[in-house]
Amino acid sequence: MALRKQPDHEVIPHLTLRAPTFEFEKAQKSGYRENTVELDLPHDEKDATAERGSGPSRTPSPKISSRRSSSISSYVIDDEGLPIIENGDLEPASLLRTYGIKLLDRQTDKFWTLKLLRHILTRDRIKTKVKKDIAAKRLVLGELSLNDLIEAIHPEKEPHPYSEEDNSHYIRIYALLLLTDKSHEIVRFVQNKQSDGALPFRFKQRDNDIDVIRSKRTQSTEKIRQCFKNFKDLEKDFMGQKQTLLLTPYFDLDEDNEAKHTDFPDYTILPWCKRDEPVDEDSDDDDEEESETRTATEPSGREGAYGLVCKVKLHPTSHGFRKVLEAIQLNDELFALKKLDSIAHSKDPQGMQKAFEREVHNLRRFSGLHEYCDHLVSLLATFTLNNQYYFLFPWAEYSLEEYWEDAENYAIVEEKGGVDLDTVQWVAKQIAGLTVAIDTIHEPPPEKQKKTKNKYLDPNFQDGKPRYGRHGDIKPDNILWFKSGKDPRGILVVSDMGLTSVNRDTSRSNIPGRQIAGGAGYRPPECEVLGGTVNRSFDIWTLGCLYLELITWLLGGCDLVEVFNEKRTTYYIITRTKKDLFFDLKQYRQRDGSTGTVAVVKDEVKECIRELHAHPNCTQFAHDLLDKVEKEMLIILSQDKKRSMSGTLRADFQRMYDKCIKDISYATKRVPEKRKRSEPVAVEAELAPTMQDELKLSQTLGKTLETYTGRRQKSMTKEDLERMDELRESLL
């Protein structure tokens, strides 16, 4: 998307411009493209051709309800979002007013995409209008032929939007002149070679007149003034107000199906259009649901690391994503717009840019647009506007937490005597898929390690050496549910790459855990330990927490998930508040009488696992999943025990899914078991200095750690923790 970058000091006076505003709102179940669209009745032809030279008519368009008997109260759009024009005899200016696209955040303004302009202003309509202007003696072609003029406005071969070839034509200029009732002036613009690439014009008040100059100072100011010599100030003012509505961006992927980045000029109006949300006719509540500002990560709109997300509707003629989204069978009309949180980086603007560059790198590297993994979020575009950073994604209907809360998704069917087969198979499939997604981040495919075209790729990633990644913030809010044609029950996708990192094999775990702002409940114990780092093993712990809650939902629904959450929410001495962590810190007595600290999986978590094994709806698949989580994922790191690697888990969970498909009894036959309480195994933990300080503060307030008397294992050394990934691979 080769848009023109305007100098920061350039302004466009006489425009009523606003920074783009967005509706931050709750995710709502929405259909795909609507078949009909409400519109404004066009200006009366008499009003539109009122006294010549007096400027465009300011008469507002009367509203016509779609319930009234009117042949033009609504129009039908085709599969590409273009209106089927049945009242084609109207003047071109009236057609433009009729079929303009309503902006999301303005009551009266409409915008026109390049594709829509070409659809409305056909070569035949332009020819007819030019002939009328010639007959009215308002237009003199001079050395131009009629065909030359038509070709200059609307070439037979349509160029790509915003390409150099596109900017050399005049269809936006002509539309602007039509709306200003100055279509006969098009010849001056063509003769002076002031094409669409000249937009936007800069107007300046000088004495009592409005003067006009080009945005590009390298161009002749005198030529542009010649174009406007017969314009009154009111007409210049009107054109100044309307011109940016004809310059809305076109979003598309690059030739490699990768997301493009664009630096938009400050005057840019983004092509978000009004949505026609379905209305519940049986509802007694006539009040519209209030929009809600949400702190979120990626498409579903929940609390996350460093971003705000809203749902926007992008007009079909404003983007080229349709084919690629249909290929992965996602909605091609609703999108999630993520704005990087400027408040979080207000004291460090350079840090904000680095955070943006890091997330762009990771999103492009692990995009779900690529064939190797459907369970990674798909980045569609990035851009900057008014010194803010934005990401564009497909829109997700739910986060996983929201999905759990929807009673319609609950798996238990009591009248069938157990769990629903389709739901169990779906859960098994999603667990296998999510594990593939994490393994793809941990072990990026070789072909992806060579992709370095994006301007925001860190140069340190371009030496051709193998890279290994971690996600760093796995939690239900960052797992999104998409409606997808690939599965009638939808698909779960890993999102929020803001904390993701990809490093060399010698530096995959060099970020201290205590510096990471990941979800508190899923935070692994090494975050509190001296030498603890965020590495791939960090993700295995958080993924284990996620899967334990997922199997809890499968067997007992959202209510059981809430019970589990309440049970494990206990007082945590480090923060002096209640936390829903999956581990706890305790103290033990050493032989010399001094005390040490150990980390241990919470008793409440181990008891929950026992209760799930004994749950009436527990199947063999659930037993195997619980064992995998308890024995290979929720492991306190020690010299004797490490967590399984993502590649191993990927193969195991795929086998479990395959078995659910082939063996119905494995998936659905209820076989609850009463398991004995296993002896807890604690790991000695030397707390990081900041954690030691917090512990001492709590002790001065009269709080002490619970005493542990059971079996202990030796902790990994500080040096071993810091090179955790290298040690894990050396054991294979």
C-alpha cells in the first residue's frame, strides 16, 4: 500500500478534521454481509443544479424509512459490496450522494472508495455528463479529444489503488468537482496535469480570499491556481472539506501474502463504516447498548498486555482481504483494530516504537495466514496515524473465557448420560491445535526463519541463524474463538504476540521472569526465583494451567471453573493479597535452625485434579489429559524434573485427538476414578532480591509463610535457570 507520507508540518486549513474515533464495545454475535443497506434519498435534481456558481447545495438529504413505499429507500449490494444501481438515469453527482458509504463516527459524512467511484462513474456516465457540459457551453475541450478526457478520468485498465499509475488519473478529482457542481472545470485540471496524485489540496486564507497551493511543494503553485481560478471561496471551502473523504486507505496484503505497514498522513480518514447490527424484535428494551471502552489484546477485547481493541466494519471495497480470509474461512467484513497503549509507554516513546516493532515481527513471523498452523492469529495490516500504532486482525466472536460463559457451548448432555461426543472431539482437536501453535512459536519452521522483508524486522534476526521463540502470556483472554467454515464449532486461536520473543539458540531464556507482565493466575513459580527467566518452559506451565481449566469446563461447565478459581484463590504473602496462582511458597526448617523457601503446586490445584478424576462425567480421555497436565506440565522445575517440551506434547495430544475420533468410548464413556492423594514434592527456591524484600516487608507486618515438612528436591542453580532451554535440549 504505497501511500504518500506527508511532511509533519503540512496542514490542511479550512477542513473540519478529527482524529479517528472508535467504538470500543462488547463482542456481539453478528452475521456476515447484509443484503440491503439503508440510505439517504439523493438531493433533488433541481437543488443539485441550482443557480450556477453559487456553490454546492447545502440542502440536507431527507431521510426515507425503509418501511415506506419508495423505490430508492434501500439498495442491494453484490458480493463485492458494490451497489446494484437501478436509478442510473440520475445525475452522477446525485448517484455519488446516494451511494456514498456512511462513516462510523459521523452523522452526515460519507466516503467513497476508489472501487466505488469506478463503479458509479462509469465511462458511459462520464461521457454523457461531459457531453451535457459541452452542450451547456460550460466545457471547452481545447486540444483534448472526448475519448482522451474519458480515458484520463476512468482508464479502461483499472490500476491498483494508490499505485503511481492510479495517482496519474483524475477520477477522484472529477468526483470532487461533481459534488461541488463544477464538473466542467475538469479540463483545466487535466491540461495542468493536476491529477489524483495532487490531492489533498492545501488552502490558505490570504486577506479576504482563500488561496490554494499544492501539498507537494515541488509542484507548480501557479498551475494549481490556474485550476481554481473560476472557483468562489465557498466552493474551495467545500472541496477542502470533502477531499479527504475520497482519499480513504485501501488495505491489502503484499505479494507474499504478508501484512503491509503504512505510515498514514495525519489527515487520513479511516474507512470504518456503520454496522447494521441484528435487532431482537422480541426485546422490550428500546435503548441501544452503550459502547464500552475496553482494555484488550487482539480481536476479542479483553485485558491484555499493552493495547486497546475495538470492532470495526471495513467496507468490502476498502480492502483486498476477502480471498485470503475465505481461504481460511473467516469473516471478511468485521475486523479487530488494536491500538498500542500510548499511556503505558508515555514516558518512553522509543520504547513504544520498539514494542510495536517487536509485535509486528512476531505477528508476521507466526501469522495464521500461513498454511502450517490455523491456530495462530492472522495479522492483516499495521499502520501509524497521528503518532499512534495500530494492528488490524480478523474479528473473533469470543475470547475463550467468554466462550466458557456461554451456556450454549456447555458440553454436558445429561439425557445422553454423559458428555457430548462432538464437544469432546472438538476440545481434543483444539488442544492439539493450540499445542501446534505454541510448538510453532517454540520451534519456528525453517521457511519462516528466512522471511526478513518487513521494515520492522529487528536486524538482529537477519543473520540466518536458527531462532527459537516463546509466547510469554498464555491465558484465556489471549485464546480467541473464531467462527470458521473449517469447523462448525469454530476454532481456537493463540493471539497477543506483544510479549512474544524470538531469540537465538544461545539466548532463548534471557529475560527475567519478574519483568514479565503476564497473567497473574498462570504465572509460573520461576518468576519469583533467583535466576528465573521467561523461556519455552514458561509457556508449558501456562499452557498446563489453561488446559486444566479447559478440562474443568468440559466436565462441569462454567460453574465448575468458577468453583476451581475460588478454591485456589488464597492469600499470597509476596503481594499481601489473594491470588489465584497455581503454586505457593512455603518455608522449611534446615538442620541449623534457619529457614528456607520452597515452591510447591498448590494443594487446592492437586485436589481439583483428584476431584476431576472422580467426577461422574470423567472419561478416559479426560483422565489422560489430566495426567498429562499434572505430570508433565505443572511441574516445579528442579534438578531432577523438567517440564515436557512442546514437540513432545504436540505428538501426544495429536494421538489423544486421533483416539477420540476412532474410539467413541474413549471420548465419552464415563469412567470416574477415586485417586489417592499424592505426596507433594516441593522444590527449594532461593527468591530473587525483589521477592526477598517483599517477603521481609510482609513479615514485619506479622505475616509468615506456611511451614512445609514433606519431601524436597534441589532447585536448579541460578546459572542453570538462566540457560534453561540449552539444558533441556542437551537432555534429548
